[in-house]
Amino acid sequence: MKTKTYDCVAMKHIGGQQVYETVKGMTREEELAYWKKRTEELRARLKARRSKRPAA
């Protein structure tokens, strides 16, 4: 029998709660700026990761 080492649903709920706590006091404009910044950061990380990958 395999032992479960993590719970994906619980991780999703924790992440959602963290985002909620971060944006709950923001105005609509502040929240949009937050998501724009986070999206740009993610795209930069993905681009850096792709450039490190050897060509196939």
C-alpha cells in the first residue's frame, strides 16, 4: 500500500487562502496591478527555465 505524502486539494486551498489574505484589502486597481506583476514574474521564471534547457 502506498502512503500519501501530500494532499493536492489541501495545497490548493492553502494557496487560495494565501492569495485571499494578500488581496483582501486591495482596491480593484491594486489587485489588477498585483496580478499583472505576478504574471510578469511567472513569465520571466518560465523564460529563464526554458533558456537553461538543452536543445532537443
